[in-house]
Amino acid sequence: MNAAVFYGAERGLEVTEIPDPVAGPGEVVVKVAGCGMCHTDLHYLDHGVKTFKTPPLVLGHEISGTVHAVGSGVEGWAAGARVIIPAVLSCGRCSYCREGRENLCDQLVMLGNNIDGGYAEYVAVPAADLVAVPDTLPLTQACVIADAISTPYHAVKDRGKVRPGDVVAVVGCGGVGLNVVQCAVAAGGRVIAIDLNAERLATARVLGAEMTVNPSEVERLDKHVRKLTGGGVDIAFEAIGNVKTMREAYGLLRRGGRLCVIGYSADEVTLSAARLMYFELEIVGSLGCGAGLYPEILDLVAAGRLQLEPIVSGTVPLEHINEGFDRLRRGDGIRWVVTP
């Protein structure tokens, strides 16, 4: 089969032919319909972040497709079934999995990181992790549920704990941040979207943001937001992974507020401990999403309360995947989908 293989940061991605995967016991082979292009992959390609599996490795972790082959011992799945593969696969047995926190599994496996991912024609995965996709959803859009939507959904529901009426700031309206916007709106939050890009702020309004702010157009972001909200926001989400924006998001909180960090950064961040204590603030992180939340996410998508079309900017043939990553680097569009 054809696949985009990562050989290390010095070589990048090369589209080449590799052996087809085989379904082992308890596994299925999925024919990939679409695989979302994520900034996580740019960390491997451009920023020196190491993959758990030593290259060569097929990247890609937002995968949808159809069951192609079924291994021994698999029940409930047959060829042709429409599926999403969660970006992270869990063991189902450790204490975290038993608590419903599969995203923290002791034996967590990430596609395109620990094992070969979806920038390929086929991928082999455990059948237990598959999630069925309704016929009404296009697979080339549904793939982004596996990270771009599920990660914000977990952050909004379980870590940020957005409730109806909460005033929410979303700092950074890229592929993750825009989905934080719509997940927070679906939870009943009143959302302020913050970004330097006017087009992305316009998309945030389409997705339900009540207010948008371009930090370059105000003298001080924190004062401006406090004036808009009468004292600050209940919950702020940082969806970029930048020390500066983490500090900015922290500064937007009202007394008793909560900062939820979704963006990844290897840098250390210094925040005011006095403010943390005196205002009884909370700081939480959020990682991925367990497969247990996928059915309710799909229900919200099917009901139109979470939208895919404004998020998926278009598709990129596998042979042009490097051009697609150039678009991602430039910030063109929101989420591009590779179609093997």
C-alpha cells in the first residue's frame, strides 16, 4: 500500500510503498477514508519532538474509514462497517481505564506515535476501540472527531467543567480552539473567542461565540476582557501551547475562575502564586479524550449542535501531503484531511 512515512525530522515525510497491514487476533484492518492533519504532527516534523516509536513510522491519528478485514476473535464488526478510530487506544484494565479516564491509561497507545497511523491506505487497530459512524456523516469530515473535536469536548466537559451561563474565554482559535468554542457553546457557555486572525474570529462567531477579541486591537487584553465581562471569565481555555498566551489566559480569570490548558509546550510557565491563592483560582490540564465520550459527541454532531463543515477546510490527496503540511504551517484553513 501507499503511505506517508516519517523517517525523522531531517527527512520529513516521504510517500512510498510499504507492506499492507494484517489483522491479528482481536484486530481489524481499516481502509482509511480520511485522516485529519494536526499540529501534533508538525511537532514531530519541525520542532524536534520525538515519537515514541523510533522512525520509520506512519504518522496520522484522526482516522475514519471502513472495516476491510477482521482478525480472529473479533465479534460485532464486519467488512464495510463505517468507523472512527480514537486517536489514543487504551488497555481497558488499568485503574485509570476502570475510572473512565482512558486517556490516562497506563498502557496508552497513540496512532502515528506509538504505532503506525492513518496517512496510509490501510491501518490495523484493536477492534475494541472502534466507534461506529452514522451513515449521515461523511467519513472525510467525521475523521476530525477523533481529535480536533473529541479533545476539546473532554476539555470543556470534564476538565473545564463548563456549565450553562458560564462566561468562557478561548485563547487561540485554530483547529482545537474553534472546537473548544463550539463545545463550550453546546454546554451552555457564553464564549469570548480570542485570536489574531480575523478569519478565524469570524468562524468562531459562526460556531456560536458571543464576542470576539483581536488582542492586537486592544491596549491590554486582560483589562478589555474584564470590562466586557464585569470582572473576568469563569473559565479560560488556552489552546495554542505558548507561554505568553498561557499567562494571558490566566490573567482573564475572575475570582474563583479556572484555567484549562490544552495546548502543548515543553517550556516552563511562571504564574502568580499570590493570585492563585488569593483569588482561589484553579489550573488544570487536559489530554485527548477517552473513547467512552465518542457516542455522545456523535449524537451532538448528528443533531447539528457540533458542526463539522466549518472546521474541515478541504481534502488533500496522499501524494500531496507535504503541500498540505505547508498549508498548515502558513495557517491556511482550519483542518485539512488527507484522503488516501
